[in-house]
Amino acid sequence: MKASLTMLVRQQLGCLERILRVVRHRGFTINDLSVTPDALANHYVMTLSVESSRGINLLTNQLVKLFEVEELTLDSGQKVKGVNYAKSA
């Protein structure tokens, strides 16, 4: 199964490594990765194309639990809801 994810991620030390570790530990292969700074201060827009025989919800359910991931949208346009952390100042 192939899927594309777009995430709004806080720019914090080690955040990209944590996201990539979750992808690897859940058994997904990254086919494409794009990371660009967002217009919002201290955020990245991260787009991942992944592939696995596992369901995409196995990955998205773990990614939204990461503190740095503020929004996650699937290529179908479906937003994935996760843990709602209080915004830090």
C-alpha cells in the first residue's frame, strides 16, 4: 500500500529523526521526503510518500502522538486527529 502524508511539524531539535524512526519502526519504507519551512514561525511542512503491506492507520496513529506533529493530512485530504497538546509560548 502506498500513501502520501503531509504534516505540520514544530521545529525542535531531533524532531525529524523522531518522525523517521517511527516510520521505520512501524515497517514503512520512505519513497519520497520533502521538508520546507512554513510561513508560521518555527514550523516545517513535511511531505512523506511511504509504502508498506501494513495499513496506513498503523503509522498515522503513532505519528499524531508525537509532540512535534501538530497536523497530519493523508493524500485523500482526510485529517487525522491525535493528541491535543497545549501550545507552548
